[in-house]
Amino acid sequence: MSTNDALIIRSATIDDAPAIGSMVDEFRSYLQALGDVHACVNFGSEQYRRDGFGPNPLFQGLIAERGGQALAYALYAFDYSTDTGSRTVFLHDLFVRSACRGQGIGEALMQRLIEICKDAGATSMNWVVWHTNESAIRFYERLGAHSVDTVRLMRIDL
């Protein structure tokens, strides 16, 4: 694989489970090193296959590849906002392998996600970023994202 090969952004398929699982493992290690001990602890290739496909898939995905090698992925799901009365998208994961960062791959994935959102009539895309992941925060801000400080993420563990 050469960086001269064309970057391809495509829909993820069930056959991408091994590559997604491998990248999730790398993503988990990265986030845990930043202090997020709960990052992706119950998600891998098995859950990707089980929950992303079939009659009622819970998310969709994109793969960025070059020369047939998976370099990055994004997993997202459509949602709805009663605040805006419109469709939205929640970005669950965006990950670029560490060796491939700084090559525009993350930006290409985000641009494709924005196209998908607009094509579906969504008015915003939302996601969470681990508070110590400064490089990700700067990346998203360069793309025009802003932090929403007027709401707090809440959760009940079941």
C-alpha cells in the first residue's frame, strides 16, 4: 500500500467485521491510555456483525481504505431531535489508525458523513469526545464543530 493509492470511502459491510474489530481494539487501547477505562469494552467484531446487520440494524458504518487496506472507520446511527423537529445523526465512533493520521483520512470520513446527513435530511450530527482527547477535540473544531456546554450527557446503566 502506498499513500499514492487512491483513498476510498465506502459503506461498511458485514465482511469488514475483522478489520473493524482490529481497529476497535486499537481505538480501545488509545482511549484507555487517555483514561477512558470503559471505552469499547463490550464491542468488537462479534457485536459489529450482530448489531449492524439483519432486519433491524442499529447502526451503519463507513470504511476508509487504500490499496485494499482498512485505515479508518466510522459508525453512526440516525436519530431525531424534538428540539429542532428534525432528523439528526449520532456518530458513535470515528477512528483512524495511528500510523495513518495526518493524511486527511478522518476529514474525508467526516465529509462523507456530512453528505450522508444532508442527503437524509438531517440538520446536525452529534457525538461525544473523551475530555482529555485534545487532538480529537482540535480536529473536530478545525472542521467547524463546537462543544455544546448547555446540556449534560446523562446515563442510567441497566
